[in-house]
Amino acid sequence: MKVVLANNLGFCKGVEKALEKAEKVCSEAENKRIYFFGEIVHNKLVTDAFIGKGAMIIKSPQEIKEPGIVVIRAHGIPDKDRKKLLDSGNEIVDCTCPVVLKGQRLVRESDIPVIILGYKGHSEVYSLCGSSDSDVPVISSLSDLDEILPGRYRGVVQTTFSKPLLDKLIEKGRGKGIEIELVNTICRASIVRRECVEELAEGVEAVVVVGAQHSANAKELVQTAIRKGCPAFLVENENSIPDEVFAYNIIGLTAGASTPESQYLKVKERLEIR
């Protein structure tokens, strides 16, 4: 089987910087407890490695019984959780992606009502909503717009949101009298990776994306290939490749922004030996 790598894949700069910060914490913390507020990135291999270095994964400030160093995940956390951590005597190491920080600031400083265009339940969307003192509606589908009253809104976009879906939401909103002053914070790394998948899909029989099943950017890479008419599969590692993938002769390979090089190269090796 021939495997063609995408021109741009794997860790983005934001993830690289977040992991560098986290590694430094683990090597220099001495006797302090280390907590990670959620997965630093959506990757089990990465998360397990930090747990092996003594880090404890938490989902809320209430889980901390002994103050220590808290590493904030790349997707950020709500303002109220940050305040609770500081009030409890913890030291914070902020690994929030700069583009997410921008989105949080836009929500916090908006002088008009805000809506978030992103995937409900995603940790980044949770952090964006938590940057406002009031309830912020999340728009994930066209039907969600039916719950929004006509008017003027600041629209802040999840960094890994689907651009085709975003365009449809803006169009439908306009038709319903919903004026969205859009701040498109889909990150450049996501855009470039999707463009590379579009190019890749034109010269292969199928595309394999290496990434976590709950990774929004990895799932969007799959959808990008499918929109180009190319079969696509999301796999977490070399042991989770569906049998049907091996029926193809030329496979395009890419990886989500939270996927280590070692992980997608093992998938490449497994594909090539079949």
C-alpha cells in the first residue's frame, strides 16, 4: 500500500508551546502537587504521559484538596474556575491557546449580546461561555438559530469549527433578522490543515486521519475529505485501523493538531506493511 502524507499535519504551534510549558512544570515542580485542568490537548497518549510524570487530571477546582500548580488546558477554562483556583492558593500555569484567549477576551469585552458558533459540550466552547457574566447561547446547528431572537449579536467562533457550517449559519441568521457581527477565530493552523486535506484527497483513494474521537479538528479533517468525495476514516492509533482501509491501494494520511508525530508515523508504518 502506498501512503501519501499531507503537507501539513500533526502538532500546531499552540499545542507545541502548551506542551513545552507543561513539560517544564513537571520537571521543575519539585515537591509541589501538579494538576492538569482537563486534558491539556485531546490526545490520550499525551495525557497518559503527563499522568506518568505525576500529574493529576481534574475537572473542577473542588477536586483539589492540597494547593499546588494547576496547568490550564489549551482549550481554556471559565473565568469563575480560574478565580476559584487562585482564591484557593494555587499557582496557575496558563497553557490556553492564544487564539482561544482572544476569543475569551472578545466575549468578555463585547458591548452587545454574544453568541458562540461552536460545538456544544466542547471544552473550548465551555471556556468561551464562561468568559461572560450572562448566559451565552451556543449555535451548533441550523435549528439552533430558531431559538435566537432577531437582533444584533457579536459572533465568536470556536477555533476548530467547520467553515462550511459557519457560512450556512450566517446565511440563515441573516434571513431571520439575526445580524451577526462575526469574529472568525477559526485558527490558521486548522485552515491550513483542511486545505492540505483537500489537496490530498484529489490524488488518493481514501484518507486516514489520526486523532482522538472527541477531537473537533480531527473530525473536521475527516469531513473535509468526505466533502471532496473521498472516503475518510478517523483512527486513534495503529491498532484501530478498520479492515476496510486495507482494501485501498493509495491512502492519504493526515493527523489532528493534538497528534504526536510518533503516533501518526506508527499508523503510516502499519499501513505500508499491508
